[in-house]
Amino acid sequence: MVGMAVRKKVGRKEWLLLGIILGSFVPDMDNVAVAVATLMKAPTEGIHRMMTHIVFFMAAIVIVFYLIGRLKKEERWSNLGLGLGLGIMFHSLLDLLIWFNGVNLFWPLGGEVNFWANTTPPVWFLKFMDPAEFLFFGLYLWALGSWVRKTSTDSSYIKTHRAWLILEAALFAIFTPLTCLMTKGFHTLFGAFYLFSLFMTFFVTIRMRKTVEAATG
């Protein structure tokens, strides 16, 4: 949603805005490793908010896609890489601001950044932050749908898009009370649907890239 908010600042460079929006999803894909470790009953400490949140990962993405752009002689690939790097950066900065946990921005060199080290947020707020993920997936999809109506793009996909939007609203409605009612197994169940929603929304964005591109006009 932050990527959407800056669309007027990025100009009309092909795939740049697409990269920013997609990049904002990428850091939390490290939760796949967390899920695998959980299933294997291995330690999960230190997996999340590490490799995919760091400055070096952002730089590597930008460099790799810049080289792809040069090899293919298509600037849009370089734009995509720059966008992905910016999206990852926005994600990591938002984690620092609203998630009450530190981020090892310069791992493996150390130096965790934590703005909230001496703050203890209310328990109810911490519990609400999990189902709120579904709320914001839904809000993002709703905003993407509003772009479809404004730009008259991807209209053939709008019914499928609406189904995903309804699903995210339903997940928010279901998991909000569950966060208080379930004493065991909540995070395993939540994690499964969260990862599904994360990747689903990522690929919906790719499918609706024409809408994203048209929104920069």
C-alpha cells in the first residue's frame, strides 16, 4: 500500500512501480523457511527478519536485475530491480516503525536496529496484529480493484480478483476472534493461511501488472 501511495513520485518508468509493490511482499517470504523449520521441529529463532530484510539483499537484487537489463537491453528489467530494492527497503523501515521488533539491517555484520527496545505494547494490540495482516491484504486488493475501474485494465480478471478480496475479508473476520479463543496451535494455523495470502496477493499483482502500469499515467 505504501508502494501505491508513492506512484506519483516514481514517474512512468516501465515496471518500476510494479517492482516497488512486489518488493514489499518479498521480505516476508522468509516465513517459508520458518514454516519448514517448524514442521521439522527445528529452531526457528533468527530466521525471520534476517536475510531478506537486510541492506545487502536489497543491493544484490538491484545489481542482479540491472545486469539482466543490460544483457537483455531492456531498461524495464533494471527498473524492476530498482523497484524491488525500494519495496524491500520500505518493508524493512515499516517493520522498524510498527512491529515492535528489531531488524538486523546489516546482517551478518551485526547492529540490530530496534526503535521499540524499551517499549511494551498492550497484549491485545500484539494479538490483533496477526489477523490485521488479512485486513491489509484485503485493503490492498480493494485499492487495486479501484485502479482497475479507473484505468479500464484487467477487467476480465475482476471477478477472480473480487473472490480473493472476499477471502481476505473472511480470514480477517475468522482469525480476529480466534487470536483470543485459541490457546494452542493458533500461529501454526495462522501461518499457513498467511503464507497462502502472501503468495496469492503477490501473484495477483503480477497478473494485474497492466493495471499497475496504467496507474502511473
